[in-house]
Amino acid sequence: MSRIDFTGRVAIITGGGGGLGKNYAIELAKRGAKVVVNDLGGSREGVGSDSAPADRVVEEIRAMGGEAVPNYDNVANQVGGDHIVQTAVNAFGKVDILINNAGILLDSTFVKMDEKKWDAVVAIHLKGTYCVTKPAFLHMMKQGYGRIIMTTSGSALFGNFGQTNYASAKMGVVGFANVLKLEGEKYNIKTNVIVPIAGTRLTEDIVPPEIFARMKVDFVTPAVLYMCSEQCQDSGLIINAGLGYFSRSAIMTGEGVILSDGNKIPTPEEVMENWGRVASLKNPRFFSNLEEMSRILKS
């Protein structure tokens, strides 16, 4: 088995001052990557700022002989995103890997979800992913190489009570990755999505304490590091990782039923009568892009 080595690679990790991001940064550095540790240093709710979290991770990497620099910009605006990427270019000359990991949590039942909570969570998770990925992607295009990791959640894929803002933003990230995998293909830019099952400050009061204690961030990192490597040639995959468990999730389409010859418009009653077949996921199919699905429908 060949060893995954990041010598000569430059990686940016947003939200790298703690939890998953810290573990990603340290493990990448151990394998030779030069690392930009971005962290605004705010609270779980996105309040305040503090340079200490990013600085501590950088110091730890340097103490073990690695190369790293801190960055304290907010991912939620384009100025911050541009500066994060420019930090990598100024310090190390390029950017090969981007891990979009920064996040906040402002849970509320939907009837109590106000616009401020909605906008704040979407700004960090979805817009923030855009703001950092855009300048990184442009650099990767020029060099003909890149690895981008986006972070989604089981709350988005399967639903979780009280997280309409978080789940919506995280499902938006999946759509983002579905398109970027296509636009990056000819430039050897691979975009994949991680679904971490980990005990972090975002989950510490959501899961039972005995389970939280077992959800070590270390169990997620191996999948992320592989997807960041040259060896990974897949793009557009959604990978679940946690507690030693790894699997793929995907949006699938059922076999369905044809209720028209192409001219006659089916009635609502016909749809109702065939609802079992319409809603069935028996013999599901996966489409790698919309054009592929369109060809199947036309045939």
C-alpha cells in the first residue's frame, strides 16, 4: 500500500482552530503539507473573534517541525475569502487543497426561526464555502490541480429537528459540489463532500454524553486526507465518516412509472392511483449530472 504524502502541497483549512479543523491541519502537516490555519475565533453562535485558536494550532504544527501560518478572516464575505487564499499564496506560493470546515450553529424550531438566525448560518456555511472556494478554484485552474473538500451534515441529508437553517445551508453545499465536480473536471480539480460524525462544539449538547465521548474527530480525518490526496481520482462523492464507519450517501432516482404517451396529460387521479410506483425507490438509479438524466428520460 503506497503512503499518502503531502510534501510540497499547500492546504487551507477554514475553522482550523479546533475540533475537526485542528485535526485536519495537524495530520496534513504531519504528512508534509504546508498549512494555512484559518479561524475567526468566534463562539459556536458566531459571536466575537479571537486569534488564539488559530495561533495555538500553528504553534503546535511548528513545534513538530511543520510549516503553518495563521489567518483570522471571516469566511462569510468575499474580502475575507480572498484574503484567506492570498495568505496561502503569499506564504507558500500556491494552494493545492481547500477544506471548507468553518461553521456555526443557531438552532431553533421553524416557527421560532427568525431571519437573523437564518442569514447568519447560511452566511457561514453556504456563502462562506463560496467565498473561499472561488479564489482557491481560480488558482487551482491555473496550475491544473486541486482538491476541495466541502462539509455537509446528516441534518441536511436526512433531517434533524430544529435545524432548518443549518440543514438548508448544508444541502446547498451538496448542490454546490455537484456542479463544481463538473466545472473542475478538465483542470484536475476534484471536489468531494464529507459528512462528519464527530464530537465537536457544534454537537456537544445535541448527542448523549456517552456517545459524544466516542465520537472522536480522529475517526473522520482519514477519509478527508484520502480525498485531499493525489491518489483520490473520484469527484462529487458524499462520504459519511465517524466512529470507524465509512460509507457513501447519494441522491438516487426511483424507477418510476410512465403515465403518458408524450401527448396526453395525466390526470391527478392517475398520479394518485400510481403513487406507490411514483414514490417507490425500487431499482434506484444514480445520475452523475442533469444531462445524463435528461438523456434517459428522452429515450
